[in-house]
Amino acid sequence: MSDHTTSPAPFHPASVTDEWWRSAVIYQVYPRSFADSDGDGIGDLPGITSRLPYLRDLGVDAVWVSPFYPSPQADAGYDVADYCGVDPLFGSLDDADELVSRAHGLGIRVFVDLVPNHTSDEHPWYRRALAAPPGSPERDWYVFRDPDPEDPERPPNNWESVFGGRAWSKTPDGQWYLHLFDSKQPDLNWENPRVREAFLDILRFWLDRGVDGFRVDVAHGLVKAPGLPDAETVGRRAEEPGDAARGEHHGEGMSAGATPYWDQDGVHDVYRAWREVLDGYPGERAMVAEAWVEPYARIARYVRPGEHHQAFNFAFLDAPWRAAALRDTIAESYEASDPMGAPTTWVLSNHDVIRHATRLGLAPEHFASQLGPAVPAPDRAVALRRARAASTMMLALPGSAYLYQGEELGLPEVLELDGSVRQDPTFHRTGGERLGRDGCRVPIPWEGGAPAYGFSETGESWLPQPEIFGELAVDRQTGVPWSTLELYRQLLAVRRERGLGSGSLDFVDLGDDIVAFDIASPAGSTRVVLNLGEGAWPIPEGARVLVASDPSIAGSGAVAGSGAGAGPGAGDPRLLPVDCAVWLVR
């Protein structure tokens, strides 16, 4: 496999240690859609616990559990009414303790979601605020503003909610309160020291119960610009695109730097205090930032020494399906994170975006994380082929990686949900102009022939599952050599065996339409090739296939040119088809 390296420059980690989070594969569980233990059609903590052996067998290092706190569920639990409890929908604190204990017994660490930008309007803090008069210390926990006497119906500024509509609503006594999300999610005032102290106590509560870390929701929020100026009055940094519309696709707002309510410098003071708390506990506790900010150099600020350990790489998730764009995004990510001594944290799907087994089949004009109702359905075969290839490439990259429940099954976005069953506030606040995020949150299938495909023994499901989920159920893919589930299991096993997550990367020039790089690790050199050209790429003679996303060449141990190990496809095992990826060794 002789050829030459080309720009961009190689990545060599600035700080290679055995800290688990640097190369971990972490699996996101969306509790209400993972496994239902009591038959009410809503997943729960005992359901998650019962399925932990599946995650062990998949080969993940940790699980991130989305919110399960007491909540009126106006935003599927991201409207928290008590940060130190468990909603009866999902179980009890004892169930949470059992989940953590059982996971640890299986060698799986546990992250929980922390939602610090806002609470539910049913949180005791907010109820106390409403019961107290304007200007009181209780109201200072949130962002309240008096109405303009000359125009009392004009909001304090022009800020818009991420979910659609304005970001201000009125209290019964006439004051305005800020909610960057739903009107039932008032924003906390992070200028108040009492708010900051309260969250330090919340961190300690969960760390004392044994959790291994936190995923921090809207990490780029919290602190607002002084004076709460109109959005257009804040100058955009010259190096940032400031694409306001882009942020609407994600459910986390506009491009940071373009608004006075995202990515303010003061948020980093909050996280330095949090990091001190985490560092005071044994066991390498960690936290990951959900920060939709641009450019990637701004994301890297969240993983500076003394802040978050990880930050999701949403630039990679959003990168167009073109070789040059993917190469550039990967290189820029390392160039920004490496000087911080931090890993790059790769992700392709989560509970806020279109599943990549659908997204990668959309035309560029529809490549948004939240769609409108007129978007045509993609070619499912093309989308799944690209999704398998994208995951094959991602799981070879040095750094950590996050998987979203069901992506290992190749689940598509469920686009055909009727408006009467949709629950995402985005759909309702925009009058259906944006479909919202329900399509990626449909309960996952476990057994193809069972009620609710094994999600719930009663057949209940809080969102309806499409028929195709039966074909993609865990039991229909387990042991099937070329299934997406077995591909993921093989990828994770080989990644671990070869230490790819902690290796170093050198790009290789195999042509404009090929993404190729070598990963150097203690196990040797592994070449990764993703073909985005118009024709098949010939695998060099003598190269051994470790893993491939395409069944025509899949099979660990297959030697190109020998014909051995070819899958059931009609393709030539010596050729890598378009929209496919492979891991090779000499």
C-alpha cells in the first residue's frame, strides 16, 4: 500500500494517557424509547437495566442516559422539576442506583444528563419566584424583566425561542420571563451565585451515587450578554459564519457569536468550578459539552484544561457527504482540540437530529437536522449504505465516539408520523412547519415478531413504530453476518483490539474523492479508506480486510485478491464500492 501523505497535517495526540474517556465509545439511551419494563408504553430505568448485557455485548465503554428526572414532560424530560429525583414514569432513585451498580458490574460506566440552562416552570425554584414579588431575591433565580410602561406588550428584546416563536412570555403579574426553549422552560439566571452553588450541590448528589459523569445540555447557553441586547446588535466575529438559520436545524439555536445568548465567555467560569468538583472524586469522572458553536475553534474552548473533558463534534455530524468536506472537518477538528490536550469527540446521530441512516440520503438542500413536512423521502438503500460507511470511518478515528440507540440497527428517521401523535414542542410551536425531533425518538425494536417489537410486552408504544422496524429488530440481526448490528459489533471489537481510539492519524492521498488515513497504534498501522468517487476503488493486492461496511468485501481476515471472506453481495471482493468504507492492514 505505497502512496504519499498529503495536506492536512497528521494528528498526533498532545497528551496520550490511559484516561478512559479519551478513546471511549459511549452509547446514548433515550429512556422513554429504549425498553419498557411495566407495559405502559414508555421506557424506564428497569428496562434499561434489563438490557445492559446487550450493550456489554455490543462493546461500548459507557452509557449516557438522557433525562429521567421528575418533569411535566413538556419537552420530554428536558423540563426538569427536580434535579435530584426520578420521575415515576421511569422508576425511582433505587432503580437509578441499581442501573449504575449493574452497569459497573458489567464494566460499563454511566453518564447522566444535566440540564442547567433552564428548569421546568413546575420546579420549586420557579414556583417560589412566582410567589414572591418582582425584584425579590427569589425572582433573581430566573431572568425576569418589567414591561415597558409605554408599550407593555412589547417583549424586552427580539430574542426567539429555539422551538419557534418569541423567547418571552408573561407571568400572571405582568412581568416578562425568558425562555429560550418552550414557555414551560424558564431560563435560569446564572449571574446569581445561589444558582451556581445549587448546581454544585446537584453535581455532588449524583457523583455521590456513583455516576461517572455528565452530558451537559445546552452547554453554550447559561450566560447571556449584559443588558440582554437585541440579537442583531451584537457584532459577529469575523471568523465565524454567523448563519442564524443553520442553528434552527439543531434545536439548540443560532450559530454562536451571532447572538447574545450563546457562547458567552462567562460560561467558562461555570465549567471551571464544575471541573473542580469532578476532580475531587476518584475514578476519572468526566463531562461532555453539548455546544452547537462555530467554528470548531470555539468548541475547543470548552475542552481547555480545567473545563469539560469532551465536547461533541457537531461540525463532523453536519459535514456534507463529500470527500473534501470530510477531510477538512476531520483535520480542523484535530487542529483545534490537539493544542488543548483534549480528544476529539465524534458523533453522527442523537435525539435532536435526523438519524444518519436517513440524513445521509437527503439532497444538500434538505440536509437539515430538523425538517419541514415537504421533504421527500430519501432512497433508503443509499442512505443506509452511506450510514454504514460513515460509522465505519468514524469508529476508526482517534478520540472518543458516541452512538445513539438504534443506529447500530440501521434505524431510519420515522418521517411519516401523523401530526396527532407528534409531541415535540418544535412541531407545535411552529404550526407543523418544522417536524421536530419525534422521528428519531420512536421506540427501538428488540424482537421482530413481538408486540411493539419487544419494546413493551403489552404492545403499547408512546410513539407508533413503523413496520420496517420489525425487519430491523435486534433478534432479526443478531448472528446475521452482514447485518448492521453485527457490523457495529465487529467495528467496536476491532477498534478495541487495535487501540484505534488512542492512535495517531496521518492522511493519505488516494485521490480527490477518497478519504483515506493511516492510524498508528500499538497493534500496528491500520488504513481506513472511504470511497466517495464515481467508481469502485481497487483494494491493493495483499491487503487484508479487517472490517468493511459493504457485504461484498466484508469479513475479517479476507485477503484482497484471494476471493476469501466475501459476503453474499454480487460485488467483486477486490473492489471497494462507492459510498463504502474499509479497514485494511498490510
